[in-house]
Amino acid sequence: MLVKDFKPILLDGAYKKGEWAIEQYEKKGGYQAARKVLSMPRDPATNNVPPLIEEVKKSGLRGRGGAGFPTGMKWSFVDYKSKKSRYLAVNCDESEPGTCKDRVVVTYNPHMLLEGIMIACHACGVENAYVYIRGEYVVEFEHLVGAIAEAYKAGYLGKNAMGSGFTIHITPHRGAGAYICGEETGLLSSLEGDRGYPKVKPPFPAVEGAWRCPTVVNNVQTLSLLPSVITMGAEAWSKIGPERNSGPMVYCLSGHVKKPGLYETPMHVTLKEIVEEFGGGILDDLKPKAIIPGGSSMPVLRVDGKPYRASNGKDLTDDFNIRMDYDTLKNANTLLGSAAVIVMHERTCMVSALYNLVRFYHHESCGQCTPCREGSGWLEKLIARIYRGKGKPEDLQTLLSVAGQMSGTTICLLADSVAMPVGAFVIKFREEFEYYCQHGKSMVENPIPL
């Protein structure tokens, strides 16, 4: 059932003027978790705080940037034996279509983010943190800069942060509008002043990241949840949500729903509850047809109740009542990703919707890897031909073949980000693509654009 009594953490005070001031944040108990953490001594040999890292592990907090990797485990991979400086890179370059969760946190709860950064810095022995924020986030950047200035003035940041004797500096850094810089190594390349090209892994950033030094890369939402983990305690925090899927998630609901917006709830919630109880149901009271559960790069779910022939030859039907957590969606051959729920109703032309997505990813490919550079362009041309009424039946198999050859063949996952939607759209709505190829038009009467 939907957890209606859940009190928001990340969206607490959102959309209320003045809530981003440090005085307001402190009235709600802000910075008490950071004060508690900074009183914990670091290990002289490794310059980190193992008990704090273990506490985050026990909480079950998983990264909210898309991959859902356990945060405490990620911290434990840092090369603590290295004598080089360590850095924290905060990923606020959300460019995934349908995703807008981090911008609200930075706008209305910037001090929660700063407190989370302080906790992460102390846990991993980091003195310098960089917040890489999307260039288009103008108001968000202004609020972030203002919050950082307030924190320095209050003595929470600097050479003697909160009188602890530890140094913590936070520097905002604006991106230039490249989708690829949301990938952690592409972000680090841009942060260093180079072109935003992703880097080959290994070495992973925890071993050799920014300026070839050990670097922790965490998402805004991940870090902003840390104060609540410390305040509540790992055991209590881990009980929010299903097992292995702890803590609240901010779902970005958009598309053909009556009440699009951001909704924060534990991951017990189902897709149908998000659409009908949070979103007020489908726009114009039409029937749901397809829903992307975690941002445009995730495989689409077919929720009109009709079966489709999967690649293994079996007839399958997607579940509209599926639980919206990492593991359940993975078992259903899709992913939670950034939790951007994009809803499409029965008057959506799936050929048009896929064409819209593929054009975006082709445009955003950095061009470093041949399968992505050439494959994304090839996919766009094929789908464009179908969309313009000149498609051939064999184009569908070519689409699946090209997408299959792109998956897992590039430095970063952008190639997969276009290949997965193509595969899911064509397989699950094959009859629409076949009709378009045969008749030169959509089988949907009076289609409405997404």
C-alpha cells in the first residue's frame, strides 16, 4: 500500500520561499548530524572513519544517481593507502529526460546537501569537494553559492570546520550542458578542464579519479540523505522501504498524467499507485499504454494489458502493479534508474515517441566510441525513415541488430542508453512499427505527442 503518512526528507520545505536559508535549516535540526560526525576521530593510518563508513553500509543507502550501487561499499573502495589528495565530486548534472529531482533539492534544501557533503568528506578523509552542477541550472546555482557562503560564514566550512580541526572546502563548478558529463568519468574530465570524454575503467575513480587522485563520486540526492541516516541511526533508517531498497525515493512523474510533479515515498510503492494516487490518473481519463519507469534510457513497460513476444520467444505481459524499487524492476528486465516515471496513454504513437528519444541520444553522443557515434546515427536514420512513411519491414530487424551490437561495446553506457529503449519499444510494440512500415502512417488515430 501507498505510504501516505511518510514525512518527506528530501522535499521537506520544497517550494516554500526562504526555506533555503541557513537559519531555517538549523531550526529543523540542520547541521547537528555533521557536528556529531566531525567529532569522530579519523584513523591515523588511512585518514578515514571506518565506523562511519560501516554505519552507511548498514543503512542500506544506495546511490540515487541511477545505478543504485551501495554508497558505503563505494566509499570502502577508495584507495586509502595512496598518499595523494582525495576528492569528492558531487554529481548535479542531471540531464536524463524526465528527471528533475536534484534541482529541487539544490534549490530548496541546499544546506541538506552541504551537510551531506561534510559527512562524506569526513568519512573518506576528503578536504576538497566539488559540486558539478548543470549549466542550465541558473537559480539552483545561485542558491547553492549562497548556501556555501552562509556555511563558510557560520564556520561550518573551511580550515577548522565546526571547530573540529578538520578542513573541508566546497567549490561549485558549472557544466556546459552536455548529457555525457552526467557519467562520472565524463564529469571528472570536464571538472579537470578537458573535453567531457568518459574514461576507460579500470582504474575506477575511487582509485584514480580527478587529477589522477582517489575520488568519490556521489549524486546530490545520495549525499542529501546522509544527515537523516546519521540522525535516525542505520538500523532505523534501513527499515524505510523494502529490504535492500532502503530509504525514500523521489519519483519524477511526467507525461500524460493529471498531476505531474515530484513525489517522495519509500520504495514499497507500486507503479499504479504513483500514477493513480499521486498523479491523479491518466490525462483525459484515457487508458495507460506505456510507462518508462526510470528515465528515458530505461526499457519501457507495456501497461495496456496486452502480451508481447519477448526476444526469447515467450509471450509476456508487463505488470502495472509492479513495485518501484531497484531489484523488482531489474527482475522485470528494466531499471529504476533516476526514478523518472514517464507516462504515455493510448493515443501515443510509439514510433514517434522512440524517434524523439533516439534523436536526443544521437545528439548527445560525445563521438569518442565508434559503436555509439555511428550506431546512434544509424538508429536515428532508420527510425526517421519509418516515421516519414518510407520504412521497410526489414528495418525492424536492422534496428534490433544495430542496437544489439551497440550494447556493452563502449567506454560509457550512452550506447546502452539508446540501445535499451530501441530494443524495448520495437519488441513490445512491434505491431505498431510493422503497421507504420506497411501503411506509412501510425496505427493510432489522432496521436497526441508526448
